[in-house]
Amino acid sequence: MGFRRKKVVLVRIETSPEDLKGMNSAEGILTARGGMTSHAAVVARGMGKCCVSGAGSIKISYKAKTLEMSGNKYKEGDFISLNGSTGEVYDGMIKTVDPEMSGYFGKLMKLSDKKARLAVRTNADTPLDARVAREFGAKGIGLCRTEHMFFGGDKIIAMREMILAEDEEGRRKALAGLLPIQRKDFEGIFEAMHGLPVTVRLLDPPLHEFVPHDEKGQKEMAKVMVVSLETIKAQVEALSEVNPMLGHRGCRLGNTYPEITEMQSRAIIEAALNLKARKIDARPEIMIPLTGTLAEMKMQEQIVRTTIEKVFEERGQKIDFMVGTMIEVPRAALTADKIAQSAEFFSFGTNDLTQMTFGYSRDDAGKFLPIYIEKGILKNDPFQVLDQEGVGQLVEMAVKKGRKTRKKIKLGICGEHGGEPSSIEFCHRVGLHYVSCSPYRVPIARLATAQANIMNKRSWKKMNK
């Protein structure tokens, strides 16, 4: 309580969506596990916060509320400082200043937009993120993660009630409570992006990330659901998986529990129609995550379109929308020509695509990747700089196969590589329409898209002399 008004650093072994409230309140985030595309790093970039992720040498005790590093022990209330660029953690408080943009910055950005072919979108989950990105020049949202909308207050209680329900009837009852909350969130994001496209990803993470793993939270849910504590504990245990990132998540959730997809589709379209009544132009693009087969995609597409048609009939009006998928499973890239029969757009989720192609865990690779780079096994961290030889080959293949089936398919990238210059140049060369990155990386991406266009024009001229 005594530190409520002071600037704080959130220190965790690793973060999960349940930590969002603390991450939002903190000035910076420090984790023992993770890497460039871990939950802590990705969310912190979206929030514009400093983050040092994967500091394997630190020791954290939740029980004692202590942090040990470099032979020193720090307790709650002690000062440390973070350098998010170098990954260094300093003893004590170091004075900082807010960055300022010179008057030439705006001129450079306008010039970049004139020279670029690729559009730059942003990854944003809140109206604030969307507004910040738009001020930086983003031309839409390439990734809105709906799971981040379910935390805090009554949202997480209703979400947990849905997950822990014993049957479909119980899930639908809880989802009915979530519908107006999610619809309101979408209205805020669509309004912030008035006239620009917004790609909304349906629920992606495994359900165990939302349930309470502590006894206090489990007792709370037992009281809300009027069941025994033992029942809640058993249900939470049943949700645990050996490898949840390869388990029951993404479109697999939507196909086994179609009521989740129905609720989210209704919330998206009802929000867009509500804004239409206020003369606000909402342009939703609904994205199915983790598709690996055409059958998975078609089943989700049918649920989405059937639900939306019901809403159109109820409201007596329509709005334009698209249904597409995130290409993040290697099999999806290999069979992109088939998946394009159903998907109107592809968005390459290169965080997971890199993880699955290399077989490197996004959260654990930080233990050996620096050694690999030092020994020359890898030139760059593939989670920071797109692996054009391997992962890039899958992207290029999916682009060609997708276009073969659907000539005007919309193509973009929403992994963290969307803000890295050499990766952006690759996206330009293979013919994507846009890149999407965290709000605070939008200016760098805008400059890189212009450089990519200029460089490739020069290369073309040189080859055709």
C-alpha cells in the first residue's frame, strides 16, 4: 500500500495474461525467463514500457518478495533501474528523461510514406494503444489480441466461470455476461481507428492461462459458481497440458467450443454496427488463429459467417467484413493454396511460425541463443530478425500458393518481425501488402518500408541495365 503512488518495476519469473494489471501499472518489467517474443516482451512493447526479459542469472522469491542478482539481495521498496535496449539491470535509481522528437521527424515520416509501397499497421489491444499508433502514423490494426480484454474486475470472473463450467449451457451463460463487455471494448478500438482496417484475432491462448492457480482465487471461483473448492481444483488440474503452446488453443478452442467463436463474432459485428449508427466507419477483419488445415478454417469460417448473418437479420442492416487466418503453423504455409479457398486474407504470425519451424521455445530459447550467436551457429536471434532462409521460405511459399487460389488475397505480417528493418525489406520483396508492429515501433517501420522500396528499385534497375 505504501508504494501505490511510486514508480515501480514488476519483477516476475515469467509473465502471463493474468499479470496485465501489474504490467500496466509498472514503469518497467523484469523477468527471469523469456526472450524477444515472450509474453512479457511482446506486451511491454505494445504498452511502450521498458522490459528486460530472460535475465536467467537473477533469483526471484515470491514468498519472501526478494530479488537476488550480482550477489546483492533486493526487497520490495528497493531501487533498481532497467535498460531495455541492452538488457542491463542497474543497482539503484538512475535519472531518466522522456524522449523528444525533433521538428524534422514529421518531415521524415511524410517523405517515408511517399516512398513506401508497404503500409504499416500496428498490434494494439486497447483504444489507448490504437490512438498512440495512429498518432505515429499507423494505417490500421494488423493484430488485436482479444484475450487481453478478459482480464480485470468482472471480466476475469466471467471468463473463469465460462472455462470452469461443466457443460455448454454453463459456458453460454457466462459468455452472455462477457458479450456486452467485449462489444464495448471493440467499440473503443474501432472508434480509435475510424476509417481504417482492424484485424481482430479470435481467442488464441490455452484456457489454463485464465484460471486461478492460487487457493485464494480458487476459493473465490468456488463461491461464485456455488461449488466446492475441490471441484474447482480438479477442473483447473484437468486444464493443465504438457505443452500448452502446442495444445488446446487457437482455432482448436473455437472448433471444440463453438460458442466462444459465436460470442466473439457477435461482439465484433454488433460493435461495428453500433458505430455505423454514429457515423463512425468500422472495418473489421476477423482472423482465425493457429489454422493448420482447410477443414479447421472452414469450420471456423462457417461459425463466424452464420453468427454474423443472424446479427444482420436481427439488426436489419449490414456492414462489410472479412474472414481470414493467421499463418503460424508450418503446415498452413505448405497447404496455403487449400486454406485460401476459405481465407480472404493471410496474416503471418512469425513469432509462432519461427518457434515451430526451428523447434525453439519462445520462452526458453534465451538460455542458449546468445551462445549460438557467439559461436556463429546463428547469425541473429531468429525471434528478432526473420530467418529468411527457412521461415522466410515458408512465408514466400504461402504467398505464392495463396495468390494462386485467390488472386486478390490480402497479405500481411503481424509478428514482431514487422518492426525490424531487414525483415520489412523481405516482406516488401515477397509482395506483402502491409507489416504490423507494436505502436512504438511504427515510426521505424514507416522509415524501413520506404528504404525497402528504394533499395529494391535500385536493385531492379541494376539487374535490368
